[in-house]
Amino acid sequence: MSRYFTSKGEPGELITQYLNARDEAVKSMDVNKFKDFIKNHSMRENIPSDEVLEITMRKMAVHITSLDIDTRVDAFRWLLERGYDFYLD
């Protein structure tokens, strides 16, 4: 059995840990928690500005179906109220 996927093609241990950490960081809407997530799970050397992280968290929240609907709708509204689209571009 791979740590990435089970023999049935389901997410394995590493993928599950990553998704749980991502969901926790995004749902928190806390820039510092999101920075920690990026540092721990990314190859990026430079962390974007807090403003970019705020927008990125909200865009991610809109599209992460494992998050509750209230979190996703709040993120969608936050983006629209500030003139941002919700596309991941």
C-alpha cells in the first residue's frame, strides 16, 4: 500500500494529512495559520503578502467542497464585496 493512495485508489495517509491541514488552515481564515500551512506543505521560498493570502484563502474556500457550506458562502461574499472574482487563476 502506498502512503499516497490505497489499493482501492482512495487517498492514503499523506494525502489525507495534507487535505486535513489545508482545510484547517483555509477554514480558519487566519493569515498566520495559512502561512504556516504554506511553509510546511509547499516548495515556495517566498510567501506572498498578507493581502494576497487573504484573497487566496477565500478563493480556495469557495472551491474546497469538503468545507461546510457556510464557510464557502462567507468566502464567496467576502470576495464579491471587495470586487474580486472567485476563480482560481
